[in-house]
Amino acid sequence: MDEDKRIVLENLNVRYSGMETSQLKNININTPIGQIIGIVGNSHSGKSTLCRVLAGIIPKIISATISGTYTIAGRSPMDDWTAFNTSTGVVLQNPAGQLSGLADTVADELAFDLINQGTSADVISKRVANVAAQMGLTDQLRQKPESLSGGQMQRLAIATAIITQPQILIMDDPTSEMDPVGRQQFFHWLTTVKDTTVFIVSSEIDDLCEVADSIWIMSEGELVSQGSPQDVFNHLSPEWQIPTPTVYQMAEKMNWRLTGDVFPVAAEELKEAFDATN
Amino acid sequence: MPQIELHNLQFAYPEKSFNLNVEQHLFSDSMTAIVGQNGAGKSTIFKLLTGLLKQDAGRITIDGVVLNDFKPSERLKKIGITFQNPDDQLFNATVKREVEWSLSQVNSDKDQNAARAVEVLKKVGLADKSDENPYDLSLSERKLLTIATVLAVDPEIYLFDEPMMSLDWPSKRMVTDIFRELSATGHQVITITHDMDWVAEEFHSVTVMEHGEIKFSGTPRDLFGDRELLQRVGLLPPKIMELAEMLGDSKTYLSPQDYQNQNIVQ
Amino acid sequence: MTDQSMLSDESAGKSKWYNAVDPITKLLFILDMALLSFAGTNLIMEAGLITAAFLLLVFSKISSTTVKALGFSLFLIFTMLVIQGLFYSKNQTVLFSVLGINFYKEGLMYATTLGSRVLVIILASGFFMVTTTISENAKYLEQSGLSYKTVYVLMSVCYILPEIMGNMRKIQQAQRVRGVNPQRTILQKLKSVLPVLIPLVIKTLDQSMTRSISLQLRGFDNPKRKALKADTHYRLAGMWHIGLTMIAVVLIGWKLWTKINGLF
């Protein structure tokens, strides 16, 4: 297929300076853009490093020994950093660290990214209102960013990432501080995102299985599994120490199988397997 | 096991429209989860229990003794806490010293403290990181380190604010095991959490807060069986119930295992 | 979504008189006040300056931090009074005695003058600090033609102190919960603060690094960046700048003139 429509990582190795072992080992991916990709792994599996590479933070901002290639939709952070950076939106693990610190209000914080791109004032105010509504921050627009709760802060971080309408969205555990209803609303919002490639690191396996087109499992710096949620969670290795989704556990206990002798991982599939058995 | 009693407890933050108001409440189970939406007052209760905040009225007693009457060192042996954000709690240069600092507050014997620190770090899987700077650990490991600092002192009552948040799966299992052990050895564990699957599976007792008040106290089965209450206080049932409901079954289930037990006739 | 903020909406307040004064005018005002207080030699004039600066502060806004900072400076000035009253090298005339200890007029006068000058500067700077925000200064500087990158570097210097203080507060809170030190006296506070200074600095640097990464990702050095017109309207900024600068020049000139004359 066309290079412009794919995410390609070839023999990617990354080692931070001063470290003895590589954080990413020989990562190979060739997959279409426009998907929601869930990245799953434990501490030190390399998932946060992978996010940094995908966002171009490595090697453009943090230096590291890097070999292999990375292009997404034909672009690489190494070729034209400003253009690449403009096409991505990034949510870091620590939402408070993402704030500019130079904004008096949530609205100013949101406008920051657009001002940087030289957007006109009336477009800015429209987009700020729109994104705040999507993330449920309309009532907070005039508040100081520091006064937000953890969950609100994460939604603000997401809002600053999506306000520039990036084609690539990279989010490192964006719901960790949200309450269950907030998290549910976030994952529902994620299904409404169009024409965007989304990389999301999360430990919410149940939710990932509902929204992700593809799951990547990381373990000790290697990409040990990739494919559809159903495929990946039906072939877990105990070594990776990754749990199965609740749907899978329920179906396994009840022996509800789909055709092809696999267990369902998402609600729709569960219904199908249930109907086939009962 | 220690008993914590709240009596006519009232607290208001200056400049915030929030009031905590608990007429009468007894924490007497070995493992209690406090649940509720953000801003319901869960963390405020913890701050009052550890003396970080002072109530405007009412009193807190532990086994009949008023909390404020404890000397600081006695209080540390009674109640230990971990915060939601480990970065708010860690301030030493190495992992080992972080644990030893907590120990030094209750025991002046350095050798004993060093030995105890090694033991506790092993328990949370951080033994090989004891000389590292806490800021070089992953978020999950920093969280485990805060748990280690409390385990080291071994208080009678453990308060955990969102202990599972940002933990990876092996760590979650480890922490669950630690909780079970604590609860089996006469300690009282009180945990604030948003993780309803975990509450349903592991806890004997759950307390629901909303707008600064305690709205429910009882077993997870009673809580999750009361859909009207869940709706009112903005909580979701465990995932397994959501799935069962989709299949046209509105009974109360606490885990996939529970579902199997109730639906497969032996 | 469901999170409820427990904070009231503070920043939506109406525009106050001091918002119409631009940051540079305020900075020049500090300079002039300092020069005036150093030029003056009599205490009545110092009292006048203190009153003027104090009134400005009272009519702008007073926060608990301002009160604390003022309390702390007054405490320092008081110790200075005691020390100079007792030990100033030119001490001759006994003004009064407490428990057989003599306080001297010369030392007390000297310390009062010095203390007044410090107080004038503190009050004037206090006015600047409580009436402008970091973001206002940043916007103003950017509009005055500095590149945003330069503004950011300048502002992060201003930012580091509140950041360290915020981190310190968290650490002290953690120490209160995890420890037995009640931290009531200054000595107890020092004892708890000293060992954590290095981790504190590391933590703050770590945060600055995260912020810098995130700002780069958010494109703050994008050449296309176009600052928005600020919605605050400063009144008579140009006139203030010229006037205050002229006062400063006159004061410095006069001081130099008297110094040079004094040499002959």
C-alpha cells in the first residue's frame, strides 16, 4: 500500500544515554494510519519510550541513541520537525506537567497551542469553546488551571492536544486520574474521533477492547504482540503478565466461544458468543 | 482490630463551597473501601484522620481515645497513610532512605531500621532499587515505595488513597496480596478507590460518600444490588454486571467467578 | 463530565484600577521609590514614602502571603533595630535602658533609616507582585517585541521560586503526616527543611524539564506564532514611562552631583 497511508517502524532500537540496556529493541511495525491503537504493557516495558519516539520527543527533544526508521503517513520527525510537530497532539503521563504555566485561565491555556500556530483570534475563540464542550470544561474556562482536580487536569491536557486538530494523537495513560464516569465518557468520546491516528497507552483493558482497532503489547522493550484485540487477547503469554478483559474471563468461565474457537473480548462479541451457545 | 468512630464530624474549607458532615460512623471492618465521585469528600476524611486538617466540630476516636490526644509518635503507630500522588509524599535522596526516614520517626536504632527497610523493600519488589533516586523510578514503583514507607512502620490502621492508580498489573497483584495479609493479621485497611471491579472482588465493606456525607455503608453486594442508589450517587456497577445486564440478566454479580457460581448448576 | 471543582471562580473578577497600569510602569515605580528613599535623609520623608507605598498596597489587594511576607520583614527589621541599638559602632547617647541594657540613639536612628528604606522597597515590590501575574508580564513583554522564547526563559526564572515553594509546602505536609516533628518553631522548620533541599531542587528541575518538553511539543517556538492583542488596556503607559524615567534620572543625577560636590 501507499507509504503515505501507513505507520512504518523498521528495526527501531532506542537506548537513553548513560543506560546500559536498550529501552526499545528491534521494533517492527507496518500498519495503516487512521486507526485507534492501544498500547499495553507493564513498568519498564518500553511503552512510554515508544510514545516518545512516536511523538518525535526522541530524538528531537530528548537525545538518545536511536537506530532504525520511523515514518507515519510518509513523514518523519527527522525531516521537518515543525511540520511533524504540528501534525501531532501529545498527552503526557503527568497532566500538570503539560501546562504552560503562563496562562491565567483554562481558556488561555487552550488558546496557547493555536496562538503558536498563528491562528486568527475568531477561529481561536470558536475552537476553545468547541473543545471545552467536548471535554466537559465549559464551566471551568475562566478558572485558573492550577485549581482543577486531577481528572479535570487530564481533560485539559487532552483538550490542549486536540485543539490543533492533529492527524496523530498520542496519549500516555490519559485517564489515570479520572473517576469511572469520567473515564467512560472519555472512551466514548474516543469512538467519535474521525480521520485521526490515535496511539493510546492505557491499563483499562476492558475499554481498550471496546474502542481499539489494534492492540500492541510491549514487554521488556520488545513489541511482543500486535493485532486485533480479539486476536491479541486470545494469544497472551503468561510471561507478559497482562490480564485478559472481563468479557474474555466471563466467556471463558461460561465456555461461550465464537466461531474459530476463540473467546470474545468486547461486549458485541460476547453477545454473539452468548447467542450462539444459548 | 482497631475501631474508628466519627461523631458529629464537621468540616468546611475556607473559600470553597464544600461541607463535610458525618453524624455517626464506625469503621470496624478489616478491609473497607470508600467510594464516590471526585470532590465527594473522601480525601478530606483521610486528612482529618491523619490530623492534616482539623475538624470544625465533632470528634474522631480510635478505640475510644480521641485522635488529638495521641502523641505524634503514638499516632504514627496507630495510623499510616499513602497519598494519591506519590510525588507529594517522597522527599529523600534514595529509595532506602525514604523508608528509613519513616522508621526513624518511631525508632532511633539505625541498624534495626536499615534491616527493616531492606525487608520491606523486598516485600514490594524494590530491593534492587534501594540506592536509586525515587524520581528515577517509574510512577508504579514510586507508588509502591510510598506503600513501603507505611508498611515499615506497621501501624494498626492503614489509609490508602487510590493505591491502585497507575500501578501495573504485577504490582496490583502484589498490593492486593499485601492488603489481604494486613487484613488477616488484625490490621484495619481503609482504601479510597474508583476501581469498582476491585471493590466488588476484594472488599468486605464499602462506604459511599457524596457531597461530604456518608450515603451508604454495607457490603459490596448490597451496594451494587441497589441500582437506584448507584445512579443517585453517580457510581457504576462492576463491569461483570454491565455485561450480564446486556445479556438480559439484572442480578448482582461481583466477579466473573461469581457469575459462573450463580449460573452453572453443578 | 462529573468532576466538580471545589474552588470558586476567582479569575473572572472585574478589572481594577491597578490593571490599567502596565508592568513596566510598576517596575519603574519600584525604582523611583527606592531612589527616593535612598535620597532622603530625614525620617519624616521615609514615613511619607512608607505610607504612600502602604496605601497603594492596601487599595490594590492584600493576600495572606503579603501579610506573611510583611510580618517576616518587620521581624528582620526589628532584630536589626535591636542589634544596631546595642552594638552600632558610632553609639554614644543612651536613649533608654531595658533591664540594665543600654540602647543607643545613634544605632537606633541608623537602623530605623535603613529599615525604612528596606520597607519602602518591599512594599513597592509587593504592590507589583500582587497586582500583576506572570502571564500578564509575559503577554506584555511579548507585545513589546521580545520573542516568545526569550519571554519564556525570563518568565521561567520568575516561575521557579513559586514552584520551589509549592514543592516545599507539599514536602512539609508529607513530613507532618509521616513524621513526629511538629514544625512549630523556626528551628524545627529548619531541621526538617535542610535535609530535603537537594531532592527539592531535583524535583523542581525535573518539573521544569517536563514543562520544557511539553512547551516544545505544543509548538511555542513555531515561527508562525502570532501574539493575540491583549484585552487589557493600559492607560497613559507612555506618559508614565517618560515621567517615571525622568524622575529616576533626576534622582540619580542629584545623588551623583552631591557625591561629586562632597569630594571637594
